[in-house]
Amino acid sequence: MISQKMADAINVQIKEEFYSAYLYLAMAYKSEELGLKVFAEWFQHQEAEERMHATKMAQYLLDQGAEVTLLQLDQPKYDKSSISAMIDETVKHEKFITNCISDLVNLARDEKDNATFNFLQWYVEEQVEEVASVSELQDLVKLAGPDQLLILEERLRQLVAARNSAE
Ligand SMILES: [Fe+2]
Ligand SMILES: [Fe+2]
């Protein structure tokens, strides 16, 4: 059994993960609107991952006999002026989530909650991976510039395909 304080904090993080999904879904639709179908696919993939992050936490609460409270989601807010702006927003958002996870880990430590501390290590690793991969994409978008996004989509198509076959 975990403390109410810990359960409340995880419920807030479940909301943040669903918000991430909602944000990336919005970006997927915006990419589609801009004619960038592979970016749209990439954001769809991110969206599915974020939903998995949320539901994995919800299952953990249930396993611990705690209540899952689905909190209200905000409307996605982001700079939608270009794909480059959206990727910058994605990097910023993933860094924010990394900080949230870090706060949760610190709380688990304060609460002497070893099970939750252990459970959260998966997210610590996941965030290292996510920040690295979105930062890599951010570099590619900057290198390509606005005129070569379609060429960049070819590279991104390979990355998406490689990731899909790895799963
Ligand atoms: Fe996440
Ligand atoms: Fe993420």
C-alpha cells in the first residue's frame, strides 16, 4: 500500500502523461495539415507511447490498492507556427516531464517507498531516451531548414520504420 500523498502525485503524473498524448495528437493533426505526413506519423507514435506511460502508472496504482482519479485535461497549448516550432515545443515538454518524474522519484525517496521508487526507474530511463531522440530530431530539423523538410521526412520514415520493427 502506498501513501495517499504518493498516490495523489502519481495521479497528477497520469494526467501529465495523458496531456502529453493530447499535445502530440494535436501536433500530429497540425503536421498533417502542413502536408508533412511522416511527421504526423511520428507524432501519432509519440501519442501512443504517452498513453502507454499513463496506463502503466494507472495499473501500478491499482496493483497497490490505490484509486485512479482521472483529472481534467487542458487544451493543448503550443507554438503551431511551423514544424520546427512544434519540435522545439516537444523538446521543452519532454524536459518538463523529466523534471516531473524526478520530483516523483524524490517524493518516493522521502516517503521511504521502495516499490514506487523502483517502479519509477523505468520512467527515469524512458525520459533519457525520449529527450535524446527528440533532441536528435530537433537538430535534424534545424539542419534541414524549412525548404528541405520533405527530404528530412525520408530520413524520419526510416527512423519510424526502425522503431516499429523493434517493437
Ligand atoms: Fe511520457
Ligand atoms: Fe514523452
